[in-house]
Amino acid sequence: MTVEHQEPASLRLLRRIGDLPLSPVQMEVCLMLARRQSQESIARQLNIRLATVKDHVRKIYLKLGVHQRDELAERLLAVRGDCT
């Protein structure tokens, strides 16, 4: 009998975000984006302006070399080591 451990996607996502060159607030925004929350919802939950959220998103995308949310999700769930 073979037992195979599969890490839940949510836990894998948290680990990946922790490995990225992001500030703590950018990590939080990144996690919320990956969970498909709107920028308006992120602004409300973090008690910051929508313009601030948009600035964080721009910086996250720039640091990770992505251009849209779908690319971000793919990058976050990719195999360890290919995200610098």
C-alpha cells in the first residue's frame, strides 16, 4: 500500500506567499487576490483606500512578473523554486 500526502491548495498558497519578496501588507493583499476577493473588498477589510490597494496590486504584479490575477494564481501555485 502506498500513502501519498497532498498538501491542501490553501496551505500551499500560504507557504508560497511567505516565500515571495513581498512586504507583509503585500502578502496579505496577494492572499486576498488569490482568494478572488475584489479590490474594493480588500480595501474595506484592510481599512485602506482603494487607490492604496491598486498601488499594492501594481507592485505585487511588478515584483512577480505577472500582468493579471490569473497569472498571479498560476505563479503562486507553481512548483517551488521557480518564483524569484
